[in-house]
Amino acid sequence: MCGIIGIFNSRDIKKKLSCGMKAMRYRGRDGAGMYVNSKGGIGHLLHSVVGNVSQPLANKFVANCEIYNWLELCKKYSVSAENDADAMLKLIEKKGIKIVEEFDGVFAFALWNKGKVVLARDIIGEKPLWFSFSIFDGFFAFASEKKALLKAGFGNAEELNPRKILVYDIKKRRVLFKERNFLSHFHVESGADEIKNALREKFVSAVRKRIAGKKMGVLFSGGVDSSAVAVVLKSLGVNFTCYTAVLDSGAEDLEWAEKSARALGFRLKAVKVGLENVEKYLKKVVPLIEDSSVVKAGVALPLFIACEEAKKDGVKVVFSGAGSDEIFGGYSRLDFGSLNEDCFYRLKQMHHTDLYRDDLVAMFNSVELRNPFLDRELVKYALGIPAEYKTLGGVKKFILRQAVSELGLGDFAFRKKKAAQYGSRFDKAIEKLAGREGKSKSSYLKKFYPFPNMRLGVLFSSGKDSSYAAMTMQSMNYELGCLITMKSRNPDSYMFHTPNIDISRLQAEAMGIPLLAFSTAGEKEKELKDLERALKTAKRKYGIDGIVTGALFSTYQRNRIESLCDKVCLKCFSPLWHKNQDAEMREIIGGGFEIVFSSVAAEGLDRSWLGRVITNDDLVRLSELGRKHGFNTAGEGGEFESLVLDCPLFKKKKIKIIEAEIIMESRNAGRYIVKKAVLEEKREDEP
């Protein structure tokens, strides 16, 4: 695709545009254009696949786009255009910004017209777009990549939420957002055979519309997703090569890629990288993706190396199987009862969890990624398929596997999923390299990108889950910018933990992290307004990019928090989501946490559980009681609340309870109320 950039109400605009364009020059080596006047300037880098129309168009429009239905829209609205970008401009001018909802494709664009700048991107967020705005100085800038804004001198870069349209008023120096509805989906009422046939038809259509150029590539692991793409391309007579990249020994992806390519008649190029060369790639990849998380680096490595090989072959377009797991429930933690809700949630997160990384890696190699599983019509249909068809007999993505097996994949459609970083063994490579330096994988990767991946606010309850979630994100090189505590006056709040919430002040002091404490009446739904104000305050005061929640299984809580984050332009992270409850408790107690139960409310739990430090022996008993009485062993159903007295986030001090009281409402329901607590120095042998 391309790269776009713009700067307004700033000094040295032309110079800054040039710096930003230079930082992402690889996004378009087929041409470059710029327009500047006294108010601002816009720039464009061209990556040409089938045509070559220079931008900015009419000195006011720049786009990174691939619109598959632009000819149909031009005919529908009587518009004449040279290509899809030209069609976008003319259609927006004729029909208004609402026309973006009719664009079938992927895009990020900026329209500078009548004293305003309008930014938008495709609803899933395949094409990246970042912006920087100062409410004090009034400057505004945007670019396809975060690093381009940083190089141009704009430090507070923020990714545009795909579910929003941004409007910047140049004269008033003000930013406003217009809300967009995410993909609407419906419940598919058809039987299994009808669903399978419709799914197959929509998938073939999604692949067909993305074909471009004389030579194409497929990122290939031998799994169901990449194999399905390849078999459709073959049936359509496309000239393509499959690309696989692995560590040089024992990679499962290589074994399956060779086996399926041989059986199905695909041309395969496999690149085997020795351990001694992995670090050379990491030096390129980790700064490129602007992230040192282990998962992102582990996935980026095989993608980068495969795209590098495709570039050598003169391939400009490469197909990927990204999105299949999100829409069909391919992740192991997904719960059958809420599978489609989880699919919907993960899909909305993809723009920052996966798609930005993938775009950066591909474009660095002058390769454009195309993701047929993220086709708008396919996604809408897949989200409506009943969960019982997606997971059947322990087989995940069952209906997809059935559908594509009849395209010619046969038994290859039923290969068990292996995440890219594990199937390629690059995660093992990172582990070995880190071990040589006596470091964890996260700390090892940090040497290639020494900056925090993001600054996060923590929805903090004083209990184990929010503390453990915060520690988990910090261990992945995210910065904890502040703690956000909601003090509910309603002890039965649907959203917020209430016992001993005031202890959060001491916990924040022990962590050395600022605390924002807010009060709420705790009325159902109304308490969300209070949380929204809290999130806005945290974003403004501490410059956070996202929120961490300790949600385990509460869809009610997670969905509402995610919706609020969407509303105030924050990313949402729930690192414990659907984690095995017994495993979580063992990790917490075994990982240096000192916790007490501050309330109990379940048969099998009594006064003896309140106020004492929980041990590994207690966990064995808790698990037995959970099985016997049918309660959640992590307390997710309100069976107990916890209070953290010490954990690895506490730097030099921990909490000592001076005075407390136990109040029992019944044999199996009671509270441990802390009346007085202080911080005390940790012993040298404590974590």
C-alpha cells in the first residue's frame, strides 16, 4: 500500500513532513508527493501494485487504500474516477463522509478541505493511522506510522480508533470525533450444510477480490488458514508462491508446510534461519514494530523473513490467514458459552494487537498484505454463526475446517492450531538467546527497543486480579502510568470491588505509582458514567494509552470497560481473560504475592478463611471445596474478595495490618474489615 502524513499549525512544516516521510520511506518506493501552504501540509508515499496515480489528489487528499468496489460505487453515484483513491475523494465530496460505510476494502485517508482535516480508516483497522494533537499549542499531525510522527517532532502520538472519524478544525485548533458503528452481524439461522456452503462461497469471493498483479505470495504454515487461501488461489489459476520461515531445526510449521505443499501442488519456498542469525533479525524487527513484547516479536520474525523472501522474488502482494482465529474462535481460552462475544471482542482489538505489527513488517519489505478472512461480508456472516458449529467435539473452527476441506484440502483442514511463534520455533530461539544473557525473554527484547510499549492505567481494586494483571503487563515491557480506583458506596456494585478499597492508597505508595481515586454511588449502569470520567481524567493527567483490567470471566464487566475505552480512545487489555482459575491462584501465591481474603460468600468458605495469609496448602483445599460446592476457585463469581498485602510490584515496603474486625452475616458469608494499616519495610529475603 502507501504511506500518508500531514502537519498543521506548526513551524517548519515542509522540513517536518520530509523527516516523517523519510522515516517510513519503505512504505512507498514508487513515488512521493507533497503539498504545503501557510496552514499546513500533506505528503504521500506511493506503493504501486497495478497503477500509478500520484498524490496528494487536488492538493487536499491522501490515501492508503485498496477499495474493491470503487467501480460499482462510481457507477451507482455517477462519478468518474481514475482509481480507487480518486473515487474515494470524489464520492466523499459528492455524498459526504457517510459514504465511507459503503467502501468495501481497506483504507486510511485524510481530506483537507474548507479549513478542516478529516481522518478515517477501515472499520477493522487493517490500514494504520496515527495522530498527534496538543490542546495547548493547537498543532495537529497525522501519519501512517507512529515513528514517522516521532521523527517529525511530535511525541504524543495516538492511534486513531477505527470506530471513530476524526475532524480537526484548523482555525479553532480543536479535535472532534464522530462515532461509527462496528460491523453489524445477525444470528445465522441456517443448518450446518447451508452455513458451510455459504461460508465457502463468501471465502472464495473474499480471496478473488483481493487478487492483484502477476505474481503473488502466501504466508504459509501448512495450517488450515494459509492452506485454504492457497487452495483457492490455485483453483482461480493464480501464479503464487508459498513462503515459510522457521528456525533451522525441528519446526513443526516446516514439516506441515512441506507435507501439504507437496500433496496439494503448491510452490513452496522455505527459509531456515540459524540461531546465530536470529538476533540480527531482532535488531531490525523489534524497533520496526515499535514493541518489545515477546508474542509480537515472536510472530513478527517469521512474517518478516517470509516477506523479505517474497520481495526478492519481485512479489508485491502477499496473502495472510490473519483474522480466522478471531472470527471462528480459534483461541484456546475462549469459552463455549460466550464464544461469539469473545470473537467480537478480539476482532475489535486486532488493529493494535496484530494488524499494525503485520502492516509494518510487510511494508518494510515493500510487500502489501491482504487478509481475506477480514473481508467485511465474511466477517459479518462468521460472527453470526452459532457457537456450536464453531467448536464441535473439541475441534476449534470446526465449520470452517469442514467448509474448506471440500475445496480440496481434505484432512489437511484439520491440523491442530499452532501459534506462529511456536510452530516456527522462533519463540524458542528468543528463549535461548535470552538465556545466554541470563535474562527473561521480555528483558532481553527490551535491549532492542528500550522504550515502554505503551503507558497504561490500571483499574485497581486492591485485590489479587488487578494487581496480577498489572504485573503481567509490566513484565511485557508496558509502563504503568497510574492506578485508577473506584470507591463504590454500594457494597453490591455490579462493576467494582468494594471491601477495604481505601487500602489502595497504601498499595499505590508501595508501588510508587500515582493513584486516582473516584467515588461512585454504584448504581447499575450509572456507575459507568463515573468510570468514564475517571478514564478521561487519567488520560489527560498521565497520558495513558490504554487500560489494564483484571477480568477473568466476567463478560459483563469486560464488555462495559472495553466500550468505555473505545469511547474515550483508549486501548483495553485483559491479560488474565479466561485463564485457568486454579493456575492463576497458583501463579499468584507462587509468584511472591501475599494475600488475604477480605470477604467470603460461598458454601464451604467460613470465618477461618478471613484475614489470614493464603498459602499453597490453602489453594489445595480451596480447589477441593470449589469442586465439591461448585464455586469459582479464583473468586470470579463473588465467592470471595481478596486484599494484596505484598507482591513483586511493591518496591521496598509491604502492608502491615494493625487493626481489623471480622463481621459474619451467616456461617458462609462475612467480611474482614481493616481499620488500621501501615507500610513496613520488607526484609532483605522478601521479593
